[in-house]
Amino acid sequence: MTGSTTPVSLAELERRAAHGRDGDDRGREALIVCDRLVRIFTADGVEVQALQGLDLLVEAGELTAIVGASGSGKSTLLNILAGLDTPSAGAAAVAGFDLVAMDAASRLRYRREVVGFVWQQASRNLLPYLTAAQNVALPMRLAGDRVPRRERAERVGELLDLLGVGHCRDRLPERMSGGEQQRAAIAVALANAPALLLADEPTGELDSRTAEEILTAMRTVNERLGTTVLIVTHDAAVASAVRRTVAIRDGRTSSEVLRRASVDEHGDEVVEAQEYVTVDRAGRLQLPAEFTEKLAIRDRARVALQPDHITVHRDDSHDT
């Protein structure tokens, strides 16, 4: 098993988030904190480690994409953050909720009030016998007084209008297009004003034009409502259109791409992207697979400390 399995208190988790990985200010307002997260599944007597000591900080108000190959652990991470699964070891917290230690009542409250979830399949997001408006109103009814009854109809209309599907208010899902269904599903996920919106491949079943509409809707939610948005996606267009993309490989965060918009000498907006490898609390980092493959780095590598950087070389000792 990778990393420490000693439980970490919520107070300690919040302290680490407040100080960041290196003692700087990064993570001071972290909404999501994952610390050496491990998830082990057992199938037919065989243990599979879906997460192997994953560290992740996501600050409040971020719009972030999570990418990775099938089996990398990204969907497992999303299920843990959604309160649908629990870690085998390590620690995770969202908006002050300890996802490891929550009891059943706290977990139910968390899923109703703190986090919203959008599935890839529209049939999982909307009840087919309810209109769009009724689907959005249902989570408010289930959450009791979180949204006062007299304000619910107004909030339903505001959310549907915000997401560009106000015209679908009285339509059943079968009378809506795939894009309209997904935008209505986002409204459902936002009904109780969650701090975090999770989306699992929200554009996976849509054409490129409709996928762009869904991405625009996610940006609108992030910018207008201030909701933190985390998207799991295979769609390169989605991953490249957000400010931060986190790649997961072999159950750990392996690299990040940060994008920054600037204005060039002609007054045109230019988006600059910089890729980073992530370093966990034990000092481990994963080199990009395309780098190691190109240089034939396999079992081990030689490293050397330079005044302002580290060099990594292929181990050629077996050739001598």
C-alpha cells in the first residue's frame, strides 16, 4: 500500500490545506483537500488499488478538469468526492466535511446540500415523468427548508434561464434534446446551491457543438454563481478550455496544466499553457509517459542536483 495509512484529523487536514504543500499560500481557501488518498477494491479475491496515495487541492471558485486513461482512478476519486464511496486509507474533505468520518446522517446532508452531481447519461440525471421545472424543484423539496418554499418557484426559473433552457420549463425529458437535458441536469444539481459541482463526462454523449454549449454552461455556473466545478473528461476540447487540468496516472496525480490569458502587443488575447509534474508529500513525482518512453527510461534513472534544477538521465549501467 502506498503512503501512510494513519488517519488524519479534519483539523490537521485543514491546517495542511491552509499552508499548502510547501508552506506557501496555495490552498488557503481550499474547498477540496485529498491527502494520501487510497482506495482498494477486491474482486474475486484480488486486490486492485484504484487510488495509490493521491494528493489534491482545489481552491474555492476553481473550474478544474480531471483527465486520465481508463483505470487511472479519476472516476473513483469523483465518487469519493460525491459521497458515493469512501477511501480505504488517507483523508479527504470538502467544504469542511470529513468524507472518511461522516456518519450516515451527515453523508445524506452532504449529498443533498454541499455537492451537486451530473452524470454522463441523461437518464440518470432527470426523472422521465417530471418536467424540467419539476426535476429542478425536487431536490429542494427533499432538502426541507434549505430553500424556503415561497422562493422555490423563483429559483427554478432563475436556474433554467441561467442555463439557457427556460423554454423547456414545462417539457418532459423526452421532448428535450441531449444538450437541453444536460443543461437541465446542471440546474437540478445546482438546485440547493451546492459549494461543489461534479460532472462525470458531461459531454461524452454529445456532438462537438452541443459539447461546447455544455462547457459554456459550466463556465457560466462557475463565473456567475461562484460554484467550484470539477469535471472528469476524456474530451481534449473540454480539458484544454479550463484554467487548470489535473492528470491522474496509476492512482496518483501526475501532472497539471495551468492556463493564463494575456494580451499581446496587438491587443489580442493569448492563452499560455504551462505543464507541471506534481510532487507528493513524500517527494515523489511521475515523469510524463511520453518522456520516459522516448528516452527508454524504465526501471530506474540517474538524477543529479544542479544549482537551479534537477537532471534526469537514462540508466545505461546495464549496457556496460
